[in-house]
Amino acid sequence: MDSKQKYKVLGLMSGTSLDGVDVAICILELKNDRWSYKIEKAITVPYSASWKKKLRQAHSTSAEELLQMHHDYGNFLGKLCRKFLQLYDLRKVDFIASHGHTVFHQPKRGFTFQLGNGYSLHVAAGIPVVCDFRSMDVALGGQGAPLVPAGERFLFADYDVCLNLGGIANLSQQLKNKRQAYDICFVNMGLNYLAEKAGKSFDRNGAMAAKGSLNTNMMRKLSTIYAKIKHERPSLGREFFEKHIMPVLDVESIELYDRMSTFTESAAAQIADSIQHNKKRMSVLCTGGGAFNTYLIYRLMEHLGNKADLIVPDSDIVKFKEALIFAFLGVKCVRGEINCLTSVTGSARDSCGGVLIGF
């Protein structure tokens, strides 16, 4: 197993909101039993209309087409990494840590699938790859998600709560010496879905939602959906969104801005209710695209009241924290160390997830 103290890793992340591929060069160093990090250079590469359409429809293609796309997307990521390193004249990295793009996530049935063949990626980039971070945990009976808390435990321990406002909102916090984490509700998956009905890819700053009014019937329906999973806390994915959330968002008798406003209000309420509060005022680190949604942050602050301070960090951390953490999880995999926690996923045991290619 590797025992280096310093690593230079290219982290890749593609989220459920289909914004694009986050590419981040991360420096991770172990000193005096503490890990430090630095994001040297990071960008988001937007998906072309063609790739966005392919990824959105990937779950409904034939098996043969999906395997072809698995290769093509891995090849696309590999070429993207090579071009990124050349464009910014960056020194060669130790390896690439790729999350891939989730197409299927059904841990109860024993599988999860992230698009982006690691072997194709490795050949196209010419660099070793760590990929497939979730399958080991699912095989151990876990949810295979969320994985980010295992990294937050080491890199962001100074905060009481780490809140990610991506396609799906999830949080993690240290409780009784254990890292506990879970998916809460949908955020950008729903907001972007509604924004597209207005001809926009997203609602900048939540401006459209801010113009709407609360629809109590829609709010009640969303609350009922989330109440049913509150105690189980399954990892959320496209399947749940399409089955349970989209029918609520598609009620056209409700004005579009009202739907956006109500969905934002529902998310803020669910998130505020999910933060397990102790007696002191808590510090909540907010990252993910939703941290730039000023209306969502405002509503969340209103729901939290005096319970917590919301901290929106440097924009690089907001945008690229997940790519950074998958780079770190890749380091833990290369070192043969635990990077997936049973206290978070509910698996049979802690594990070291990830497949090493080209090392």
C-alpha cells in the first residue's frame, strides 16, 4: 500500500443536476496525522447539448447502447483530463479520481451504476485512475451513499455540519464520535427541472422563485413524500425523483413561479428540520450550486433562526468540494485505508471502496 505523505490528484465529479463535469487539481498532504488540502486549479466543463441529452436518457437506453456510452463517456473524460492538464501547463498528477455519472442507484436491489468506464478513461488520459467508489459498500448491504462525509470528517472537521446543496441536499455531522450523514431532499434537480419549463437551464439567484407565492397544497404533498422516508433516510436518486417528485412539479394548474417558490420553501424547511441541533449555535458549511441561490439561502436562514450560522466559503470550495473529496477518497483507496463509513451508509462494515487501474 502507498504511504506517501503528499499527493497531487485530479478529481472528477458529475452531479445529478447535469451542470457539467467538475475538474479539480488537488494537493493533499498528511502532516502530524492531519490532512490538509489545496485546490490548485479547478473548472466546470459544461456538457454539450448532445451529452446532456445522452446522460438524461441513459437509463432508458438498451443494454448495448449503455455499454457503448459507458466507453464513450470514459473516453470523453480521459480526453478532457489530458486537455485540461495541457491547457493550464500543469505537472502530471499522481492519478485521476473519478466518481462518474450516476445512471442507476438501487442499493436495495444490490446495484449502483456510475457511467464512465475507468479503463477507457485511463487509456485516453494516460494516467492511473481510481473509480467505482460505491459498489463495494452496496455489496456490503449499504446505501453506497453518501460518500462525501468520509472526506468531510478529515478535511472539514472544524464545522459542526457540512451541508451540500446540489441536485440533492445532504448533510453530515459528528454525533457521539460517529460521522452521521444522509440525503435530505431534492434541491437543484427540482429547481432546474422547473427552470427548464421557463426556457432557462437554472434559476439564477432564485430570482424566479422569489417572485412566486407559496402553494399550501403543493407544500403539503412534498412534506408527505419526505415524511415517509424521514426515518429510513434512503439515498435519493433519479428513480425516486421521477416517481414521486416530478408528478408534483408537473401540476400546471399552479403558476410556474409559485411551484418554484414552493419547492424552494419545502427544501429549506426539510433541510432546517434535518439539522440535529445541540445547545450551542452551530456552524453550517454550505457548498454545492445551491449555495449560490441567494433566495434558497435566505429561506433556509429564516427556517433555522438562531439554531445555526450558515457559512458560504470561497467559491472554489462551494463549487468543487465534491471533486476535492473524491480526490481525497482516491488517496485513501490508494493507501488501502477506510473511505466508506458504515455509520453513514448502513453497510455491514467500514470499507475501502474504489477500483485501481493503471497503477
